[in-house]
Amino acid sequence: MRELVCIVCPRGCHMKADEELNVTGNACPRGAQYARAELTHPTRVVTSTVRITGAPYTRLPVKTSAPVPKEFIESVMAELCKVTAAAPVHVGDVIIKNILSTGADVVATRELVAK
Amino acid sequence: MYELIVIGGGPAGLAAACAAWDSGLRSILIVERDRELGGILNQCIHNGFGLTYFKEELTGPEYAHRFVELLSKTGVEVRTDTMVLEVTPDRKVHMTGPETGYVVEEAKSIILAMGCRERTRGAIAIPGSRPAGIFTAGAAQRYVNVEGYMPGKRVVILGSGDIGLIMARRMTLEGAKVLACVEVMPYSGGLTRNIVQCLEDYDIPLYLSHTVTDIKGRDRVEQVVVSRVDERRRPIPGTEMVFDCDTLLLSVGLIPENELTSGAGILLDPRTKGAVVYENMETSVPGVFACGNVAHVHDLVDFVTQESQRAGAAAAKYVLNGPAGGETIDVINGSGVSYTVPQRIRPENVEKTAGIFFRVNRIFGKSRIVVSNREGEVAGFNRERLAPGEMERIALPAKLLENVKGELTVAIQEVE
Ligand SMILES: Cc1cc2nc3c(=O)[nH]c(=O)nc-3n(C[C@H](O)[C@H](O)[C@H](O)COP(=O)(O)OP(=O)(O)OC[C@H]3O[C@@H](n4cnc5c(N)ncnc54)[C@H](O)[C@@H]3O)c2cc1C
Ligand code: SF4
């Protein structure tokens, strides 16, 4: 029996999962889904920033368009260090396509106009 | 003369202005002191916003962007880079900006949406010297996420509020070593999901019932001393731990920004540190409303949006149909409850349900939230768990309020 807290939504259900991955304590199906993924192959959406030129600020916030395996977080961060975006940028613009072959893109999460 | 002036262009101000427009007002002005709309969300680049409202997991800037888009489809006027200096009870708004200079605008209604600010070291009085390297977590967040500066390399975080937890992960991802997160209370002040995904994911220890008792270093922080505290939050001698670090981040709470509010002679609630509000978010001054973090500190922007839409619609109703009236019920904090918003309800103005937000003053297991008047229980709600870090919400049907006179008490009864 493993105890875990669902991080899918702010309600933070306290859940239990047995060896056969039967989940209890979740208030909705997304919790069970999360628990199974967490116990077999945990993933996270990575949110961070990349350098940007020509904008009023020096950092452009970005995220992975889908969760990536947890063990990839560090190498995703290293990849983000290598790129520089240029203003103007729109929400959803792809900054890195299919990062590290995870199937997820790195996309901009903020509008930054050219200065 | 504007029909409505909204002070603050964060999520609260944006949602309120959009709702007022949708309810029929056509001369609305938003005044924002920053260069851009969006408020604090612009620096909250992590995800987890909008799950309730948009049913999607958005980052802070994305959530703000959704509302800026909605706003651009309306005729709401926006003045950025403009600071409101004073609000008077007869609804004159004094402001100053680079293009207009110092001007006074009049309005038929006003919505206060100035958000909150962080408590600083001074507000909690930590002993020790005054070297560089001590930041509030929110200031550090702005440096890292917007300006592109790293505040330090080896970090201790005091306080386990959400901003501190989010910054523990953020600093770690950016290559800093976060040595500890220290919380004086026996429970965390942040959301459980943030404890899991920000501390546990990165093996950052959380020391509950501990506090910072000394800061060492002359020009820059060199060491931080952490001690365990007893039940009365007094440090216990002999329990000191020393951390070699160059940075201390403070995440010790937020305070609603209410200088303008008190200046306008509006009644404040010492518990929320925001204005006392009615069911429609109206303050003690008719036609002046407050919503979002200026009314009470929220952990979830989704609730800010809902509450602010209510305020926006109510301002429109005030301007178009005249003042709200009727008998008032006072909402009293019973055992286990540290505050409620609203503090007053006028049943005549409640359409379907009256929502009540509140916080509890300790962690509760399986519990029943009991709403009662002098005659006894009026309504009850079951919960598996209640925690001070997680705001609760109940909805009282209008029908139920019809027969209530005078006051209603909200209290917590633990079942087990
Ligand atoms: C670090 C952090 C992390 C968070 N994480 C989450 C999360 O993961 N999920 C979630 O749902 N919520 C989260 N929240 C909560 C949510 O972001 C806030 O509750 C919300 O932003 C509050 O909105 P607001 O409009 O009331 O205040 P703000 O966003 O603070 O906006 C207030 C605006 O008013 C302006 N203003 C103030 N005074 C004046 C004046 N005198 N004249 C003109 N303008 C003025 C300010 O410049 C600001 O733009 C987080 C909050 C913080 C601080
Ligand atoms: S189980 Fe469902 S309701 Fe509970 S925290 Fe997870 S997503 Fe939210």
C-alpha cells in the first residue's frame, strides 16, 4: 500500500494505491490516472524561462506542452539554457520542437512585444 | 464621469471590468500602476492556474493573457503606468501617470482590486545582522522569472507559504542548492500539492515547528541559524542547526494592500485585513466594491476570478438599478474559523446562493461545517480534511436565508 497526494488540482486528495494499482481516496478519475502514472512512470510539466532579446524584459516564460518523464527535467533545463528567443513572441509560439524526443514542445507562455 | 473605475489590473480587476461590461456598463476605466496588465500572475510562471475556471492547467501569464484577450473585445479604457494615490468617499479617484499627469476622475462606482504585498523581515522581527542576501520570496521570483537575475546559490527559505515552496523548486531548477524550508507552525501554510511537487520532488527538507533565530554575515549572508520552537512558538535553546548559505528567502505571508481603502473611510476587518464586504463584495461605502487579494488573501486565482465577476456585476447593478438594500445578517466566526468573506449578507440581494469563503485556524480531520443561528443548525457540509493553507467555500441557498434574522455562525465540528 502506497500513500500519495494528488497534484493534478489544488484540492490535493490524499490517496492510497495497492500493489495492483487500485486507487482509493481520489475525488475524481484524474486522481487515479495520476496515481498510476506516478507509481509506474512519473512525469511533470516543466515551467521555466529562456533568454529573450528585444523585449522589455530579459526572460521569456515557457513550458513543456505536455508532461515529460521526471528524469528528463534536468536535461530539459540544460536545453533551455542554449536558446535565445527574439521579440515579438506570442503565447503558444514553439520555442523548441519535440525537446529531447519526448514528444513535447517547449512553448512560450507570455506575450512579449518588441521594445 | 465614469460609470466605473477599477483600481488594479491584476486578475481581480480584469475579471471585474469584463463582468461589469457584460452587465451593461459602457464607460469603464482600469487604472494599473505597472507597465502591463496581469498583476502578480506575470511572474508566476509555474502551472496550476485555471483548473477550476478554465478546466485547463495554465501558467500565470497564460491565465492573465486569457483575460487581457477578453478585455480587448470590450470598450474598457485602460491606463497603465498610472498610480492611484487617493480615493474619497464621494468616489473621486486621484491618480498620476506619465501622459495625464496628476488628475482626478469621478465615478459612479469603484472597484478596489489592488492585490496584496508581502510581509517583510521587519514585520516579523528576526534577530541578527543586516547583510545583503535577504529577499522576500516574491521579489526573488520577479528577479528570476522576469528580470533574469539569480538572487543566490545556497538558499534557506523561511515560511512554507506557496510562494516560498514554488521558489524552492524554481531556485533548484536554476542551479541553486536549497538547503531547507523552515516553518514556525506545526503545519505548512501552502497547498499540499506544492509540498509534494516543489519540496518532495527535489528532496528539500521541510522543518515544521522551527524558525530562524540568527542571521550571520557582515556584507552578505553567511550563515542562518535555525531552532526548534515549543507550542508557544518560542525557540528551544540547544536545538540550533547552522546552515552555510548566502541567501534567505522570506515567505511569511501576504497583507492586503489597503492604504487607499482606509483612506476612503472604508471599514476594515482586522482578521482579513481587507474591507468588510457584503454578499456582492460591496464595502461599507455604497458603490465601492473590493475583490481579489485586496479583500482577503486567496491561494487560487480561479476563486479570485469568480469573486471579482460578482463584484463587477454588482457594480453594474448599482449604477443601473440603484443601491442594494434590505436587512443585514452578520456572519460570525464560530470555533475553528479564523475569518469569513463576506462578513455581512443581505438576503434580498442573494440570487441563487450566497457563497461564503473562510479559513480554519488549525488542521481538522473528517469534519462537519455547521452554519447555525440562535435556533440551531441551518445548514451543514461534510469535509474529509480542512487546513489553514487551503481556503474553503460553502454555498447557502437563497431560500435558506429568507428566515434567518440577525446573525449566522460558521463553525467546525471535528467528527473523529
Ligand atoms: C507567488 C504566487 C504564487 C501563486 N500561485 C498560484 C497557483 O499556483 N495557482 C493559483 O490559482 N493561484 C496562485 N496564486 C494566487 C493568485 O495569483 C492571486 O490570488 C491573484 O493573482 C490575485 O489577484 P489580484 O488581482 O487580487 O492581485 P494582483 O495580481 O496582485 O493584482 C493587483 C494589481 O493592482 C495594481 N495596483 C496596486 N495598487 C495600485 C494603485 N495604487 N494604483 C494602480 N494600480 C495598483 C498592482 O500593480 C497589480 O497589478 C499565487 C500568488 C502568488 C503571489
Ligand atoms: S483526485 Fe481529482 S479532485 Fe482530487 S486532487 Fe486529484 S484531480 Fe483534484
